[in-house]
Amino acid sequence: MTRLVTRNSPPRAAWQLEQQGVHPLLARLYAARGVSERSELDYELKSLLPPATLTHASDAAVLLADAIEAEARLLIVGDYDCDGATATAVGMRGLRLLGAEVDFLVPDRFKFGYGLSPEIVDLAAEQSPDMIVTVDNGIASLAGVARAQELGMAVLITDHHLPGDELPNADCIVNPNQPGCDFPSKCIAGVGVMFYVMLALRAELRTRGWFAERPEPNFASLLDLVALGTVADVVKLDRNNRILVSQGLKRMRAGQLQPGIAALFKAAGRDAGRATAFDLGFLLGPRLNAAGRLADMRLGIECLITDDPARALNIAQQLDQLNRERREIESGMQEQALILLESLDPDDPAPGIALFDPDWHEGVVGILASRIKEKLHRPVFAFARGEGGIVKGSGRSIPGLHLRDALDLVAKRAPGLLLRFGGHAMAAGATLVEADFPRFQALFAEIAGELLAPADLTRTLETDGPLEGGYISLETARLLENEVWGQGFPAPLFLDQFEVEQQRILKDKHLKLRLRKGNSRIDAIQFNFQQQPGAQARIAYRLAINEYQGVESPQLMIEYLE
């Protein structure tokens, strides 16, 4: 069952925004998202939070500046998702522009798992770096940092994940979520943290007169990478993140983008001149992630750091092919998961669900968990077989259940059950012995039942209410498309009653409709539809642009129909 609620848009705040020159429809939408002053929609770079306000960013800058002056060898240890790949690319490009000697290493997720483990440090030591710089990982790597120091390597950690009870003994830690850091943007992505460190480093080198005889780089050139990683990591788009994303999109639309990102747009069949946050999250991000899921994220990072457009396009086409393979694998896994679910009570699923199949692909279980979560509106873990009798799971949650906290409870109630775990409120990972999976399955369901209130188990869809008939137009669709929407600042979702004039089914799974509201007629589509409407339908939808044979027209993308 889905409960529809309308966001409250305070009339006074909407009126005030209108008086300050905001388009009337946008004023209503922004007021419903907590915006009350036009200044909050100022996405100029000068409005960014200053790098000096990020705890230890200045210390990291001194550490890196000393290393550059000493011609030390730096090694970036990245992560195998889109945020980690873009953060690695920001570090590689930024440090090279500043004259550093730097290379990168990204763990093979299937051999080494996640983070700066002692095994990864031993692998890194083969390159004889003087300093390891982590991006998008490291805050939980106590043993890895200890091993690096044992081998005489300095460690700078840049991360955004939640820390455990103890911090690693690194030379410097930059993480807005570490104790004592009062940086206002706690939801900045890993790539954003690395970008801030690069800004602080440039400022430090400037005070040392480093640019007296060499050009000072303009780091705005890195903003397309920052925007991609921020959107793809589904972090909350607070104002600071919206500035980063807005500036990145602005550069893409102006044709000022890295060859790798231009190539990813081409491989996805999209025009970078009309780049949107949707493109980053649903088209470019998955293609980059496919490398980390099925092969080696080194391929994705190479795409982002090469300056050769032909090489970038060649890699982007490989990534596109990997993404197609990923979709096929995921489709087969989803069918198996639904068969597994049939053995449970389909009308009353457990409060927390854990699934395992020995044939599932380890790189795709996170997406599978996400799909099943969407279908059932329950927190879900999906596990795949690893090496040496273990299973590795990826989980996705719903509002009301903090997934990492739930795993912490599992660990406390069943000491030794979880070999490793970590993550966020909405996404987390866990590793356990295969024979222990039934215990985990039962305990996770029990703990989810305790933590979730009955109301949490009903899907709630927040809408912006009706869209005035005159606004159902191509002009309005373009207006909305050019704004920055995303996690925590959702794209507009409207709710209206329509008359259904025509309907047909495409490819056995998509519903194509011709709708009428008053004097307005419009086409609509619902992908993977569940039910067909009668003569009348109440529909929650997004206003989008449909392009067919070079002709554009407005179209409704149906999210929910009753």
C-alpha cells in the first residue's frame, strides 16, 4: 500500500520568493523544500563554505605541500564506486597540476574488499610511496594505517563515512563526520572532501610563493568530476552540495568538461550541452560503477584522468558494454530473488529481509537489494558467495531504520556473527560465514521489527500537489530540468486526476497513456507498470521532455497510478 502526502508549501515563503523574482511555480516548489530567501538559491562559487572551515583541511594542506616541496612520492588509495573514482580523479588531476609525483591504487573488491586494509597497504608498498592518501575510505582502517606506519609510510585520510568508536592513528584525518568537526555540510561526498583538500593545498602553496614561477591552476576545471561523484553517491543535496553540482553542470553545458565525462555522455547517447542531475545519477554514474561491479574500477578512473579524447571514448564504450552486462546479470538475479521471496509470505513480508543465492554476482547485490527494497518497502540485504566459505552482503534501507546501527545491534547480540560491517543510514555492507546466514536472516528480521514503527512499513510518496494546467508545457519541463534536484532536495512530483483517453502496452511491460485534464491533453508513460487504469486515474508524475525523431514534446513520467 502507498500513502500519498502533499508537501507543505508555506504561502508566505512562496510569496516572498516570488517578490524576490523567483518564477511562481519554482517559488511554490522551493518553499516546500524549506527555502525562504532567494539568496539560498545563489549557487555561485563565492557562496561555497570556505575550505578553512573543514577541520584539518589546512593541516592536510601543510602535509601535502611539504611532500610536494620534498618531491615525495604520493599514492592515492581509492574506492571502487563512482564517488571513489571521481575523488581519485580529482586527487590525481589536482595534485599533478600542482607539480606532485602521484599515482593511484584501487582495491579489487573481489580480492581485497573495501578500504585501506593491511593487505592493500602491502600492495601499495610495492610502489614505494612516501605517503598514502585515501579518498572516500579510511576512517575505519585502524589496522591498515598501523601497517602503513610500520612500513614507514605517512597516511592522510580523506573520507566522509561515519567513524567507529576509535579513529585510526593517521598523520591527518579530513572527514566532516569525525568528532569535533563543526563543518556545516556533514553530507558532502568523498569527492567533495578531496576537492576541498585540493583548494586548501593550493592556498597553502600560494602563501609559500609556489606559483611565483609556475602557473596557478584553476580548480573549477575539476567541478564536473565533483558534480558527478556527488550526485552518483546519493548524498543529501544541502546548499553547499547544490552549489558544487550546479557549477559542475554549468561547465558541462558550456562544453568545459573532462574528455572522460564528455565520452561518457556520448556513450550514453546524451547531449552534454543539456546536462542534468538525472543524467549524472542514472546514466553516467551507473556506467562508471559498472567497472567496479564487474571488472576493475581502474578502467573507470583511467577514463576520468586521460586527456586523450579517443582513449576516453574507447574506455567509455567498454564501460557502456559492462553496464549492459550488469543489467542482464541484475535482471536474472532479480527473477531469482522474486522466486526466493515467494517462499516467504508475499502479503506480509518480514520487517527486514535478507536473501542469498550461491550463484549471485558479488558486484551486483547492492543494486539487487535496492530493487527489492523498492518493490517491498522493506530494508533488504542481498548476499553473494565470496572466497573461503564467506558471504558478502550489501543492504539498502527505508526511512525509519538506520542500517549501520541495525548491524551494530546484530554484532552486539551475536558476537562473532559479523566478520566485518560498515556503512551509512541507508546503505551498508556485511560479511559473514556462509553457514551463519540463516542466523543473520532471523536476527536482522527481529531487529528491524523492533526498530521500525508500523507506519514506517507503509510506503509514503510525497508530492507537490496539482500542477496548474497552463504549466503542463515544454517550457515548464525545461524550466524544471535546468534546476538542481536530488537526494534531500527531491525533483518535483505532481499529483492530479486525469481522464484516460487512450492506453496501450509497450514491450509487454510499459504503459503508454493519452491523458486529459480540463482542456489540456498530454502523453504519459509508466515503466514496468503494475496495473492498467480505467476511464479515470489519479496519477503522481514528473513533467519531462520526450524527444522523438528530433521533435521534443512534454510527457508525464508516471511514478504511481491508482
